[in-house]
Amino acid sequence: MNFEVLITNLTNPTLLFFVLGIVATVIKSDLEIPAPSIKFISLYLLFSIGFKGGQELQHSSFNAEIWYSLVFGMLIATLIPLYSFFILKKRVGVSNAGAIAAAYGSVSAVTFVSAVSFLEIQSIQFGGHMVAVMALMEFPAIVVGFILIMQFDKSEKKEGVGVGSILRHAISNGSVLMIMGSLLIGIIADSKQAEGIKPFTTDIFKGFLAIFLLEMGMLTAKRFAAFRQHGWFVFFFAIIVPCINGSLVAYASQFITQQEGNRFIFAILAASASYIAVPAAMRLAAPKSDPGLYIPMALGVTFPFNVTLGMPLYFMIIHC
């Protein structure tokens, strides 16, 4: 591994605030960020990423690479939950396996934001269409997870709940709606008018990201305590499977695009796990699944692994 890249990542101020959040919880500090503030910052980060991605798309031609990227992203989000489900089914039960599979097939917007920060440190650009790829990857995994649960656990079948209603629920999720809406607005908005809000969308981005990751650190430490009761199998799954997903996609993405920033984003999307959109959808699709299992897996194990060791690993594979 390129240890210079690893050290640079580990000394990134935004990541150090994540560590501070963990320390604050471990020592039982009274440090607390008000919930309304965190909700605002979450929406801001999604808005900023989506809008900037839309502006990039506005100045790009929809060539074959963009279409291949969209299809490749949705294919990843379909295949990962399929094999993940069968690895998990006998260990955690059908409902939990479906929910975990959907989470790991879907994506984490926060991990995506961290990856963008990583690329900025390396002075590497990525295509604005990767924001659209991220948003579109939410849906296939949720639908596949729902279908697998319905297929293997007949007791989960409920009147009035089908693929259509689950998909509508996923689309109406606040994080998905915000980033997709901001992306579309960025495409439509006049470039000269958009310059007026550039200081808001760009200059203060990393500061807000640092505060957000501070809160993520505190939340991670709290969730991890609840997660430990489920044993070592799910812990290792939450590290090994994302690591394999990210590494394979980091290599395979060269057949879709030669731009290293896009390849890195593909890898981190494949390696990430959703703990926002999927839990919201699974409350409706699989009420018997345990959020105390799949949310801590995604947030307490996979997210810290990706933002510390995962990103330098995928970056190294891309440059091999």
C-alpha cells in the first residue's frame, strides 16, 4: 500500500474530527451537536454535491462513457445484494439477510462525500455524472433485497406492499430526493447565476463536512456498542465483503472509464453501505428485520474502514 497516501488520509482534518467524535463518546463527554443542526448540515452536503455535479453535467456531452457508467453502477447495485443475501441467510435469517444485502448493495452518501474530499486532497477530478450514478444505485439494491425477502420468507408478504410501493418510498426518501433534485437543478440552472452561490456550495464545504463527521464519530461509537451482541461473523462480513467489492470494482472500472477519479468513486460506491435510505425503506419492506444489526454494521464498521484504510487501498489498486 502507498503509505504516503494512507498517512495523508489519516491526517485529513475532516477524518480527525471523526476520530474526535469516537473519543468523545468513549470518555462519556457531554459534547453534543443539536439534531436540527446536523439535519441542516446533512442536507447542505447533499445539496452541494448534487448541485456541483449538475453543473458539471451541464457542460458535459452525454457520451457513451456516461451511459456505460450509469448501467455499470446499477449492475453493481443489483449483483452485490444477490450474493450477499445467500452468504448471510443461514446466519442471520431471511429478513435480516435481505435488509443487510440491500444496505451493502446500496450506497452511502456520506462515504461518497468523504471520497470527494479524498480526491480533492490528491488534486484529482471526477465526472459530474458520478453523482447521478450514486443516486441511481440506491434503487436496484432496495428492490432486489425486497424481492429476495418476499421469495424466501412468505410471512413477510403483506397486503398493499409491493415493489412499486417500496420503490416510491425509496425515491421519496429525503437524502435521495435532495441529491437528485439538486442534481437536476444544477443541470437546469444558468451558469452565470450559479456563480452567485459558489461560495456557499464550495468554500465552506469542508468545514461543514468536519462537523458532520464529528457527529458521525459519536454516533458510530454508540451504535458499535449495540452491534457487538451479534457476534464476529457480521463484524467480519462488514469489513471483508465491502473490501472485496471495492477492490474488484476498482480493477473492473478500467473497462468503463480511464479517468482515475471516476474509477475511485465507483470503488467507494461499491464498498459503501447505506444506513439512511435502506433503513427507511426496510421499515416498510421488512419490519421483522433488525435495524440494530444492519445499521451498526454499515455505520459502525464499514464506514470507518472505508474512510481510513479502504480509500487508500482502492486508490492503490487503481494505480497498479
